[in-house]
Amino acid sequence: MPTRTPGIVAARPLLMDPDRTRSDPHDYQRHLGEALGVIHMAEALLRQTAEDWMEACRRDVSGEAPQGILFRTVGSRHARDGERMQRYFRDAATYWTHVHIALIP
């Protein structure tokens, strides 16, 4: 996504030297570079998080979610009342049997 900030910096004249713009001094270039770096990093993190979330949703819908693997691995002893795996399995089972899952082709 292009940003207009460099254009704004290049169009803004310096107070003490109106013949030069703020894009000329190295200090302004460094500050602009740091700001653009943070913005681009935030965009990349947001995109990656969305991709990871969509992949997790795809695995849940397709039955590739790790809950089944975990439940088979730990065994039925951990499915008793009050055990953490019981809660995980109960939550996953509720999701798997929910009506909206049946509507997904």
C-alpha cells in the first residue's frame, strides 16, 4: 500500500533554508525511514496474523485441527471431569457439531 508521507516531506521547505525541503537533511530521512519501517512491519504482522488465522480456520473445518491428535495422544484418563483436555475436547466437540459447520461444503 503506497504512502503519501514521503511526498509530504519532500514538499515541505525547511524554516531556515526555504530552498531545501525536509527530504534533504539526513535527520529527516532517518526519521521517515524509521516511521515507514514500523508501518510496514505492522502491516506485515497484520497480514501474517490474518493468514495464520485463516489457515487455522481451514484446519478446523477440514478436521485437521490438533485437538483430535492431542486427545488421542494423552488418552482417555485426561478426559475426566476437571481435566484440561476434557475442556479442550468438549469445546472442540461443540464446534464440530455446531449447525454452521454442517452448512460449509
